[in-house]
Amino acid sequence: MPAASAKPVHGSPLAPFRYPAFRAIWTANLFSNIGSMIQSVGAAWLMTELTTSHVLVALVQASATIPILLLGVFAGAIADNYDRRRVMLAAQTGMLIVSSVLAVLAYTGNVGPFSLLALTLMVGMGTALNGPAWQASVRLQVGRQDLPQAISLNAISFNLARSVGPALGGILISLWDTSLAFALNAISYLGMIVVLSRWRPESLPPMREPMLAAIGRGVRFCASSSPIRKVLLRGLAIGFGAAGLQALMPSVARDMLKGSELDYGLMLGGFGIGSIVTALFVSKVRQRLGSETVVTGATLIFACAQLLMASATGIPMAVLAAFVGGMGWASAMTSLNVAMQLRSPEDILGRCLSIYQAVTFGGMALGAWCWGSVADLASLPTALHAAAAWLVLSLAMHFFAPMPTREEGRLDAVPAPKR
């Protein structure tokens, strides 16, 4: 691709936008993420109307992450064995079809608690297939020196969607019903499908391996790499604890604060804005203070957000708690992702990232079930307090699983794509 005329310099937060492929994929992904956020609001709110069970409400969020736990390593092997662009196209098309079916069933009133979970689980399967191929493809979109900034910008794309999508979803649901949210999500996949169809990255053909052998090679590398083991352990601990705030937010809005779907959307929007604000400067903070300091601080910030949410007496306080949680979430997740990307070989990158996703988001799925059960047995504030306590206790990992130092296990042989 020809060089862009934009002038952000290497190392600046906006430098990846110099690459036309990154710009196009980032923009399409932004709209796709907005659609996903609108659907997530619709699914979570619809479940609160179908059942009073906090566990089932929490499992709506978990249904998007359970497939990553169960299928992630297979998705990583697929991403390394096949053309990553085609893998993403297949996943996006599948999610479009499932979201369309969900929209029709919701419009006709033929969806129940378990059919809703089943369909959101199928969308989660598409996400699990798409994730490793998409994250591994970032190296094909930007030069190595701009990779950390590209990862931060992708986090900003997701969190811009979290800022706009939930509030928009709440408005649309209040004006129509949840079927409109599902239909708009289906439409949002079209932009990414078009962009991926036109993208022709320059890369070496994948080296095909038998599926189980490919998975085993990725698992062995991650198990033998001390820096990666540390990242995986921190991801598991943070994902499990952070699930309390994210999975129980719809129940907090509806049951604890007696709010509406719009109030829930505002809470999610607060989370997204907090993430965006943080993603803009977290790379510089990480360069100055190191990943361990950032991840430790992020864990404490998220724990404070859960305590604040547990004591919320109104929607403004809950939005503030969500904002603080977004700051902690973005700081931790971008740091973990960058650490994995810079320490994973290109030929097994998809597998390494899928293992990271399986561990982190699998922890979130288990956490959603755990904290939802605590909320059913005790109360929502008790569950949020317990999740915060878990995060504080996880800081003990600083002594036996600290984040890798700046040069520990880092791989430098990453080719820059042509622009």
C-alpha cells in the first residue's frame, strides 16, 4: 500500500493512522464494536425482563467469554494455520447471521432466557474465532515500532464503542424494543466484511500443522516461557475479579438503583469513557514506570471502582464508579496485551494470543458465574465487595508472578509492513 500523507511521527499515540490498512480496519471495527455494544445492552436488559435470576443476567455477559475459554486455543491454531483475513471474514459473517436470527426472534416474541443465552453464546463463538486472527493481524497493519500504540488505539476503538453504544442502545430500546438493537448489530458487521474483502496484506503463507500438534506447540511455548506465564497468571486473576463489576452492572442498574435501560447504558458509557481517557496516555506511563507498576495500580483502581459501585445510592455515583472501573480495565488489559504481543513468535502468534484470551476471558466467565451466585445467595453489594477483595488479594502475585521487565523475553524480529 502507498504511504499515507498523514504526519503523526513514530512513537506518537496516533502514529498507526499513517498506515491505510490500519485506518480502514480501525474505522470499520469501531462501527462493528458500537453494534456489539448496542446488542450487549439489549441482551442484558432483555434477560432482566425474562428472569429475576442474577446468575442468568450475569451469564449473558459470560456467554460472550465462555467460548473464548473453551474454543480459544483452537481458534489460535486456525489463525496460524490459515489466512487470518479469511478467518476473520468467516467469523464476521457467522456473527452477522446469528445476530439477524436473534433480531427476528426478539421481534416476534419467540425468545426465552435459555434461547437468548444460546444465541449470545453463538455470537461469542464468532468472537472467539475472530479474536486471535484479528489481534495477530495488527502486526501486518503497522510497523513494529508502532505496535504498542496500535494496540492502545484498538482499545480506544473498543472503548469509544463502549461510550457511545450503550447509551445509544438504551435510547433505541426505550423507543422501540430489543429487536432493534440486535438488528443494528447485524448491520454493523457489513463494514468490516467489506474492508476485509478488499484488504490484501503482504505476508508469508502459513505453515500448516495438524490441529492438535499446532495447539500443543503453542501450549508448550507458553508453558516454557517464564515471562508469558507471568502475564497469563495476572490475566487470569484480574479477569476473574473484574467480572464482578461488568457482569453485575445490569442488575445494579435495574434492581439496586431502580434505573432504566438508559441508565444502564449511561453506566456502560462511563466505563467506556474511563477506558478511552486512560488508553490515550497509558503507553507513556508504562514506558516510564514499567508494566508491573501499571498493572498493580490498575488492579487497585478497579477494586476501588467495585467498592464505589457497591455503595452507590444513585445513577450519577454508579456512572462515576463505572468510569473509575474503565480506567483500571484499560490500564491492565492494554499492558497485558502488549506484553504478550512483544514476547510471542510470529509463526505461533495466534496461538499465544488465543491462550492469553482463553485464560483472561475464561477467568471473566468463571468470575461472572461466581459473583452472580454470591449476589443470589447474599446481595449485589456483597458480591461486589467480594470481587474487590479478590483483586486486592491478587496483588500478592507481585512477589511470585511480577510482570516481565522491559527487555525480559522480548522478541525483536518483527518485520514492518509496507505502507
